[in-house]
Amino acid sequence: MKYRRKKRLTPEEYAKGVIDGNRVILSRAITLIESRHPDDLILAEKVLELILPYTGGSLRVGITGVPGVGKSTFIESFGKYITSRSLKLAVLTIDPSSQISGGSILGDKTRMEELSNDPLAYVRPSAAGNALGGVNHKTRETMLLCEAAGFDVILIETVGVGQSETTVKGIVDFFLLLMLAGAGDELQGIKRGIMEMADAIAITKCDNDNVRQGKLAKAEYQNALHLFPPSETGWSPKVMTCSSLQNEGLDKVLEVILSFEKHMKSKGYFEANRQQQNLHWMHETIDNYLKRAFINNPNVTEQMDTLENEVIQNKLPAIAGARRLIELFNKKID
């Protein structure tokens, strides 16, 4: 049987399908956004321009946590609670990437089977690739597509604590840090910066024999957060306990997130934060485009290996190697 390639859609067809809530076209649009083919980049930009007026209506929530905290289990239980409130939910899950194929290696749809089959939920796994911050390079654009498709809440699951979580904080409205109870010294190994970025901390697996440890951990985190300087927004990070298996405390988590949204909007910080994120987003995209152009420049590629070897062998200072490559980049190609 001969394989028939899918008909290439126009920007208008992509945009209409996304805005109408067509899941198949939404998935195709996200694949287009994630493509690195030059023709796809131009088409993707046109699609984003068309859907932009329909974006901005979702509540964007970033979720990260220590290894073993049960992010996927939490997101599935929390996601089902959100849809039980008749809210449409999109979950953008970022898997660690295979260094060989570049593909996602954990398979989120198998880890969130019930949520994937929920008619009010849409689960989209993406590989993290070589992106820093535990998010895919195109997570933000994917988020815009989901907003245009009419989702009320967007959850972004990151690879986890250890990379620059500032990237995650920079694309969401609310940043939730998941922590474990009963794992020894609760604060050991947790970066101060990550705790400072958190708008709330949820202590997971607080069930059965862990209930007491969960309460102790909650007190420890509350005391630790009091040591941080107060936020200019006036929001004080909350600490909660929950159990994904017993569906306990999930209502409190959503209540805190909605309370945060109401507080930030009433103080004028919600929209101001998004405006700053958009500006940062543009500058970061400029950096990415410039780096791509630099790496693909014929003058640079011709000398890159030679200069890299000289730097590796300590024959040339790194700063001098960088300057020479930049000079080659700025040189007109004959």
C-alpha cells in the first residue's frame, strides 16, 4: 500500500481548525510549530499571527518537583479534578529526550491514560531536546495554540528540579513546586532560588503512614518561606498537603491557584507579568535565531572545528576563538 502524504494545510485552515477546537488539526499545528524545517517555520509564524487574537484566556500553571515526587500521578489526579469542574484542560508534558533519536522516552500518554481519555482534557507530550529549563523550545507557542483552542487551564509539566527553572517561571502565571513528605531532611538539596520562585508548595503522597510526616514537612516549609523577603505583589506562597492516590487536598490546590489569579488581577500584576514575559520571549527568540544563523553560516562552519580544537588543546584562549568566529560570521560571503 502506497503511503499518501497528508495534504498541506494553509495558515487559514490551521487557524480555523485550532479555533474551532479540532483536536486533530491542533495536534498537526503543534507538530508544525515544533518542526525545524525552514518552510514550516514561516508557515508556523503565519498560523500564530492568525490565532493570536484568540489567545490569553487560559490560566497557565507550571508544575515542577524533585525526582520521585510523582508529578505525572499528581497531574493526572489534579487534571481529573479540574475537568470534574467542567473546565477544559490542556497538559503539556515535557519528557527527557533520547540523545540518539531526540525523541521523548517516557511516553506521557501511557503514564496519564485516564486523563488522556477524558473528553475535556488534551495531553501533549514533547521531548525536551537540548532546551534548558526543563521545557521544550516551542512550549510557549504550543501554549498559545491551546489557548486559541479554548482550554481554560494549561498545565506545563517540566523535566524536574535541577535545570534552570527560571525558564518555566517565565512562561506561566502560577508556579507550583511539588515536594515529598517523609524523605529525611525536607529542605536538604532544595535550591533556595527554586523555593523563592514558587507561588505555592504542595507536599505529595500525604496518605497512610505519611500523613504525620506531611504535616511536619508543611510546618518546615512554612517556616522556611517566612525567611524570604516579601514579594512586591503582596502574595505570600502557600504550603499544602495532598494525596494523588486518595484524591485529597486537590481542591485546596485549585483554590489557591484561583485565589492567586484573583489577587494578581486585582493588584494589576497579572497582565503586567504577561507583558514582560512576551517581551522576554521576543528577545529570547532573537537569541535563538541569531545562534542558528551563526552555526549555519558557511564561514563559521568552515573554521569551527579548527578553532574548537585549538581551544580544547589550550593553544587559543576561548575568548579569542569566539571573537574570530564572530568576525567570520560578520564577513561577507564571497
